[in-house]
Amino acid sequence: MYDPIVLGEKVSQIVVRGEERKYYRFRGGRWYGGIATADCVGCNLRCKFCWSWRIRDNYVKIGKFYNPEKVASIITSIAQRRGYRLVRISGGEPTLSRNHILKVIEEIESRNLYFILETNGIMIGYDKTYARDLSKYSRIHVRVSLKGTTREEFSYLTGAKPEFFDYQIKALEHLLNYNVSCNPAVMLSFSSDENMRSLISRLREIDKVLIDEFEPEYVFLYPHVIELMKKYGLKPRKAYYPNEIPSELI
């Protein structure tokens, strides 16, 4: 088992260069009702159901460096062209490049758009000043993607040390303490009902708003995701093929 903080530092040495970060594509899409996305390279987890695992595992060779201004300019252009109000960084873990991501958000603040920060939350849970820095912006929402519902599930699904599941929970606490809009998005494809109820109880103890904003996540059965799960002998209890994803999950 690995330490995601240590792995993140290793990956950052390759995918971050000063205020620049590696990206492999920019796109529009239907998620959130329409959003412009910059897909970054590099992650501090190795989820066994990851939809971008081929990019994730080839972070040394893949991608091109962009500065914050260029990233903001490209996704703003996509959003304006398609009539979107939302933008995001996805594909990898945005929080690995702290200075870069904060400057991207700062750029977006002045462009009358809303930024969705999709993150596994580990870096924010590790260092509460990350949440403090995010609180400086008014047009941001942080979606913390929990990898399972318990320490054991987290470790099983990611291969990481189980205690780092608590960092994901801690991220939500830090964000709420600094009044940053956030919600938990929980991977439930491999969870029992009992474990889900246990997580809900834990989140309720932090703040009821986390229950009100609880977002279920399920594996999307793209061919390359099926290939990865087969490698690990991973079988979801519930999953969707891309053409049957319910609208409420989009």
C-alpha cells in the first residue's frame, strides 16, 4: 500500500513546472447540464475503476504544459461558444498543483463563470490552509469524490493506505469551516447498504448539509474501465453503461 501524499509529491515533480501544469485535452460536455473541462495529467491515487487510468499511468510521457491564464482562456472560450456557465478541471487531481489551480480559479472569477473543483480531497484534508485559500473565491464549488464509504473500501478500491480515507472526510470539514461551498460525491458501486448508512451517519455528525448535498457516484462501464477492473478482479454491485446513465447522475 502507498501513501497518496508521497505519491502526489512524486507525480507533481513531473506534471507541475512552476505555475504551469500538464494537460492532455480541453473539451465541452453534458455533465452538470453543460460544462467546459480542462483535463489535467497526474493523480495521487491509483483507483482500480479510474476512467482515465491510461493517462494517469503515463503521466511522464503524456501532456503539454499550460500556464493558468492559458487554461482559463481556453475553457472560457469553450464555455462562451457553447453557452455554458460552468468550468472545471478534471481527468487527474487538480490540487496537486496548488499555485496553478488557485490562479486558474482567480482568472475564472473575473470572467463571470463558476468553477467546479473536482477533487479526491486528500490534499485539502492534509492541509487545512488549502481550504482557507479556496475561501477567498466566491464563484467556486468543491466536489469531494470519496472513494468508497469506509477505510477498508477506500484501501480496496485505491490500493492506498486505509487511513487516507479520513483525509477525504477531513477535507469536507475544512471546507465547511472556511465556508466554502462543497458536497460529497461518493463512489457506491462497490458498497454495501450497511456501509453506506454508516458513512451517512458519519457525515451527518459533521454537518447535515453534507447529507442534503450527498451525491451518489457509480462506475461507468467504458471498455477501458472494464479492462482495468478485470485486471484487479473488481466487480461492481451497480454500474452503468455510457448510453444508459440516468440524467440525475449527469
